[in-house]
Amino acid sequence: MPTRQWRRTAAALTVLPALLVTLAGPAAAAAVRLPEPSVPPIARAELNLLTVAEPRSTDGYSRDRFPHWSTRAAACDARETVLARDGQNVQRDDACRAVSGSWYSAYDGRTLSSADDVDVSHIVPLANAWRSGADTWTDAERESFANDLERPQLLAVSAASNRSRGDQGPESWRPPLAASRCMYARAWADVKYHYRLTVTAEEKAALAEMLDTCRPQPAGEGRG
């Protein structure tokens, strides 16, 4: 999409929330305290603006090309920041490591009581980002992506669910907890739209299906 057209469309999307009836995912997703994904109509608009393309080559890919868990404040890196943000009653040691607390995993609905059982998941996996355009970025740009706390890209989930997903896209893997699929699709669309990453036709169709599971928000419940 030409840059000028992209900017015009992006500017239009920023005013849509005031014009739309707020929609949200099921109440189960409300436990997820990542940066709030766009409401479903905006997520769908973002999805429709993404370029559809075949996945790029994985030649040259390595997780090391996405320096992750950068220090954010004091001794706390991005991973520990997310563990504290997404957990309940999280206690940390002098090195900022979570030593106790509980975490709700939106992928599979499990509640975990040990940080050893928790992964911080990249909603859009690093390898998927590489195949959809991040291969052309600088390492500094990839580091920003891998540690992004401003967008709904990092989420504390069960290690089991995150590792079962690997680098699969939504055409191959969806959260086992169906109630979280609306949130997952909204977050995925937000991240790919912000970073101007491409989607495959199958990926786009799967995301559209998950957005179809979003339901109107009951009055007075806030955004989910």
C-alpha cells in the first residue's frame, strides 16, 4: 500500500473508536492485562489493510536476530516486567526475578503458581515476523519488536501452551481456550498492522474466523 494511503487510513482508524459501539471478547479474556487490543471492528479493518503474501524465506533466521528480554528499568528485563504485570501477588528478588505469585494463562485457561511454568509469549512469534517482513529490518528494529510493551505483543501464558504453538500462525494454531480467541485475533491484527507485516491468505481467513467469535460487550463491564 502506498505510504500516503496507509497514513490516511491509519489516521481514520484512530477516530473510529468514538464512532463505534464498543465490542469486546468474552469475559474470560478480561483477566489478561496486556495492552488493550483494538475493539473488533478496528481489528477487522486493520486485518483487511494488511498485504496478503506468501511467507518469505527463513534463510538467515535466528532468535538471536531478535535480541529479546532487554532491560527495561533497573535490573528488570522485558520478561520479568511482563511476569509482574500479568501476575497476581508477584514477589520479586533483588535481581527482579519472580519468586512467587500466580498467573492466568489465556491460551489454555490454566492458573499457574510457579514462574518456572510460565512463558512470556510473543503473540506474533519471532519466526512468523521474520517470514512476513522482519527479515528486512535492522537488528535494532527487531529488538524493539521482541520487547514491545506498548502493543499487545507480550503475554504471560503457560509454558506448555506456548511451546505447543511454537512459531505457528493462526491458520495452524489457535488458543485451546475458545473464549480467548477473540482477544488473540485482535492482538495479532494490531501487531501486524503496526509493524506493517504481511499475512498469508490462510492466516487472514483464520483471523477473520476468530474475530467472528467476538460478541457485543454487556453494558457496564468495560473493555475485555
